[in-house]
Amino acid sequence: ANLVVGENVPLHAAADEKSAVEQRISWDLVELADGPYPEGDLLPVTAPDGTKGYMHKSRLRSLLDYRLLAGRQIGVWKITAILAGD
């Protein structure tokens, strides 16, 4: 699964940003289709409701990616952990 990063991110009908927008997804998980992936910036995904389409790779974040945890300590934000992978 990949997290859709942002509000109202378009799910395109084809691997072309000028193609019809099937739906818009905000901060939800989509399933990345099995490769091989087409050249270009749009990747094939399946939306939570099962709709298949293409989404710009800059708007997808792997759940197995690097993450950092931060919290306020004495009124100052501090990084408390950095996680790599799952």
C-alpha cells in the first residue's frame, strides 16, 4: 500500500495527466499495481473502492519508507526517532 499525500489528488483514467479524472483521493491508502511500470510520472494504482487508475508518483508515499517521530519537549520540537523500512 501507498499513502496518498495530499488533498483531492486526482486518479486519472490513463497514464496521461490530461486524461479524465476518475475520482479524487485525500490522505488514503491505494494499492500500487504490480510492475512493470510505464515510463513517466504516473503509476498504476487501485483506489480503496477498487477503481483502477493512475496517480502521480510524487503524491504517493510507501508505508515502508523512512519515517521520523517528533514531539514537543519543554516547549521545543525535537526528533525522537528515525525509522527505516518496516
